[in-house]
Amino acid sequence: MKATWTRFLLAVILAAVFLLGGCATQSDMDSVQRDSNNLTKELLGLQRNLYDLNAEMKEISAKLDSLEKRTSTLQRDANVMSGEVKSKVGLLEKEMESSSQPMRRYQADLGARLDKMQLEVQNLTGRFEEGKYFAEKTFGATKNYQTRLEELEKRVAALSKSPEGGEKKPEPAGRPPGEKGEEEKPPVITAPADPSKEAPAKKAEPPKKPVAGPDEAYKKSYDLYSKGNIEAAQREFKRFLEAYPKSKYAENAHFWLGECYFSQKKYEDAILEFDEVIKKYPKGNKIPDALYRQGMAFLEMKDTTNAKLILKEVVRRFPQSDQANRARKKLKELG
């Protein structure tokens, strides 16, 4: 467009020069006229192009205005949706938080109930083992007593026969002892403290009350614990250990004494008593229980570090035991 305007101006200037100079010829005039006509056509074309450009510019401007309006509308819609989404997310988070709290409380209650049930199962297992032992011992004593009765019956049958003719006559009732031909009378049947010892065949004396042995003393202590009389059980277990420190029940007595302390929330005493089981009876059957309960005592004292160490020791030393399974669950809870 700039080049066309330049040519137009040059043509006008040349025409003016020729006219003013008075020396222009007819052919020059015709040439100038043709150039002028061409320039006029070009100007008309340029005007049409400008008109078309203006029309396109107006159309583009209108489209831009429409796009701006749509963009503004979309922006407002996006802002509204963003606000709604944030509001809904906030409500959802609150609902999730409120719904998760009862679940957490339920899980905590369930864990506490599970620990209590496991302790009860452990107590029942111990009672079963001890009941089994006492039953076997009672059966052995009964069998021994029955054997003695059979022997006494044989002796009575032998005494009832006379020495002459194969039959013994019964002795006179008032015969003094030590006389020739007197047979030894059967002893009076009593319930001695130790049924394995033979009762003397001398004159029967009034039976004395047997002194409580380790079996009776331990059974009394454990019965008190089983019935929930923790303080009395604690005293009896301590007396038992003082009286029978080398008894076969000593390991169990130390363990249940530790449980008494644990029930009384004397966790330090419980830890020390469980440690007695671990140190004095390294191959005993109460070691897994003692270790696990020791870890739980540390946990009750908020000593998580030592609790984790001891629970890991249970898993390491007794990986297939019930105590190891409980220790794994507790370690998972502690993280």
C-alpha cells in the first residue's frame, strides 16, 4: 500500500512539473492520464480492502467480546464449583473423622477385651494343668490305698483260719497280748498324710491332723488367686516360696505372684517377680508367659522402649507360641 501511494505522489508531481513548465507533449499528457486512472483504480481497490478489513475487524472484535463474556462466565462458574467442592470436601472430612472415632474406640475396646480373654485363657490353662496334676496324684494315692486294703483283706482272711485241720479258730476276745499262739491284729485303717508309708501294726492312736505340705499350700494359694482374692493370694504365694523355695511349684508360684502384683498395678514388683522366673528357671514352661507379661508391665509404665525390646525377645525366642502371636500384634499397634 505504501509503494502505491508513493507512485501516485510521483505521478502528481510530474504532472504538475510538466504543466508548469509548459513543455509537456500530448503523449506525456496521455501517459500521465493513464497513470492517474490506474492510481484511481488502485485507490478504489484499496478502499474496498480497507472496508473489508474494517468489517473483519468488527467481526473479530465482536467474537472477542463474546469470548470474553464466555470466559468470564466460565471463570465465575469455576469459582462457584471450586467453593462447592471445598465445602463438600470439608464436610466429607468431618464425616470421616466423626465416623472413624467410634471405630477407633471400638478397636481399643476390642483390644482390651482380647487381652483380658487371653489372660483368662492363660489362667484356665494353668488351672487345667495343675488340676490334671492333682488328679493324677489323687489317682495314684487312691490306687496305693486300694492295694493296701487288698493286702489287709488277705491278712484278715488268713487270720480267720484255724491252724488245725486247715482252719484257724478266731482268737478269744479278752486274750492278753504276748501270749503264745497269738496272731498280730490288723491295724486300724486311717487316712495318714502320706499313703505310700505303711501304717504300724501297733495299737492304733488317734490320728493327728496332717501338716499342710507343698501341694496343699500351693493349691490354697492358687485357689485364692482364681477366686479373685488377690491380696490373700499374694501373701500365700510369698509364704509358699519362703517355706518351699525348691518345690516343683516354685516356678509357677513366682509367676502367679508376679500376676498378683500386676493386678494390683505394682508393675515394678511384677517385673522383678517375672524376672525371677526367667533367671531361676531358664528352661521352665513359664518363660514365654513371664517375658510377655514383663513387656506388658513396662508398657503399663509408659516405657515403650523396654516394652518393645522384651516383646521382640518373645517373638525371637518363642516364634511359634501364642505369646509370640500376641507380642506381634502388640508391636504392630505400637508401630
